[in-house]
Amino acid sequence: KNINSSLLDSITSNNNNNKSNKNIKHSDGLIIIIQTICASIENLRHPLTKITALELLQTFGQYTSDSIRLSRIVPYCVVMLNDTSSIVQATALKTLTTILTYVDNISPVDTHIFPDYIFPALKKFTQTDTDELVRLTYSQCLLTIAETARKFLNMATHLNILLANNNININLNKPKVTLPYDGHYDTDLAIIQDYIKDAVVEMLQSYAGSKVKRSLLNNIT
């Protein structure tokens, strides 16, 4: 944490245009640091250095733009979900969950990120051969994941409305446009609910009486 704070202080002090932490996201220095961490993380050998890199991404991810979060940080967190170390997997899961909660605006390419990308990457954590530390972390993150997935669905719907209205206003003679979110809200909401329900049921059935079950019940009730 001291390293994280020192780096942020350095970025802030060297960026004369920044007036507050909210403006750090415009710092070229921060973006370069995030890109450097992402480019290096797959080549790190020791679990401790991987964990440090993930913690740095989580810290800096709070102050960068949504596009950097989704295009840079999220994919590398997903890669680390497959690491051979259970503590690295657990840290990657917590970092991924946290980074996704920071996102407030999405681009057209991200409208289906949860059903097409995030959920498939997480599905393996309900399996019985997953390390208990990772399963426990997953049970603690599951409610936040569900809430964030619904938030992304709402953002996708809102993006469609904005683009449709803008396109109609600009092209009054061509009101029919191709929109980025081509799903149906109720259908896609049901997909989210089914995924979470299946994950909960599978974990409850597989880990009856375990710490995972108790954690899961504490976090969803």
C-alpha cells in the first residue's frame, strides 16, 4: 500500500494540470504505468510479484478511465484467473470484481461483456476441484458480480437510447440505425439471474457444511 500511495503521489505531483484525484485519469503517466504492469504481468514467475501487480492495477484502476479499465486491466485479470497459484487466482478474482464496479460508462463493444466474457471465465470456480481459498473468495464476490452485471445491462440499454436519439436527431430521413446492444432487457436479465442461481446452487450442493457454504449464505442473505 505504501508503494501504491507513493506512485500515486508522484503522478499527482508531476501532473500540473491535475486539481484532484478525479483528474488523475487524464494523466499520461498513470496510463503508461498501467500498460507497463499489464505487459509484464504474464511474465512474472513468483506469486508474490503477481499479487503485487494485481493490487497495483486495482489501486490505479480506481483513477483511470473506463476504457482503460475494460480494455487493459480486465483482460489481464481474466488471464490471472488461470494462474497455477490459488492465492493469485483469488487476488485476480477480487481485483476483477472491484475494477468492474468502478466502470460507469461502456462503449458499444462492451455491451455483452458479462455473458460473453466474464461469466465463462468465472464458471470454473464452482467446480469441486477448485481450491477452497478461491471458492471462498468467489462466494464473497458473487453478490457484487451479480449487481455489477445488472449495472452493465442497464448501461447497455441506456447507451442504446442515447445513440438512437442522437442518430434520429442527426438523420431525420434515416431513423433506422444499427444499435450496439441488440438484446432484450428481460431476456438478458434472466441470463444474469440464471447464471447466479446456478452458481449458488452448485456451490451449495458441492460444499455442504464448508466455509464456502457459510460465506455464500452470509453474502446473499
